Amino acid sequence: MSRRPPPLLWAAWALELLGGLALCVGVVLALRDPCIDPAAGPIGTTCQGVPGEAAALTVGGTTVAVVGGGLAAAVALRGDRDRQR
């Protein structure tokens, strides 16, 4: 007797996946930046740290993944508790 997961659980899993992908893209952008990659040459005076889009993707992706994971855990635990009654 298997039940399909509720749609909210699918949405939470999608949020986790989307957040993880955004995090990976942000890390790749940061690592390919010439100001961070030491193989790209000497760091110039125009380098101001981590690029803004990379920082936004990594922080935003982490936040979305954590919120999605918490939501997925809450929905899964609530559904398990409802099935035990």
C-alpha cells in the first residue's frame, strides 16, 4: 500500500534541487573569476573580492536549499505522523 507524496513535498524537493543548482553555478562562477583563480595571472587592482553574482547565487542557493529541505522534512514527518494514526 504505497501512497504518492503530496504535491507540497514535490515542491519542497524542487526547491532543494533549484537551490543546490544555484549554489553549484555560483561556486563555478567564483572559481572561474580571474581575480580568484591564481592560474589566470596576477591579481590586478580592479579586483574587489568575490563577484557579486557569484556571491548572490551561492548565498541565495544555500538559503533556498535549506528552506526547501526544512519544508520537505516537515511535510514528510507530518505525513508519516498522519499515517500512524
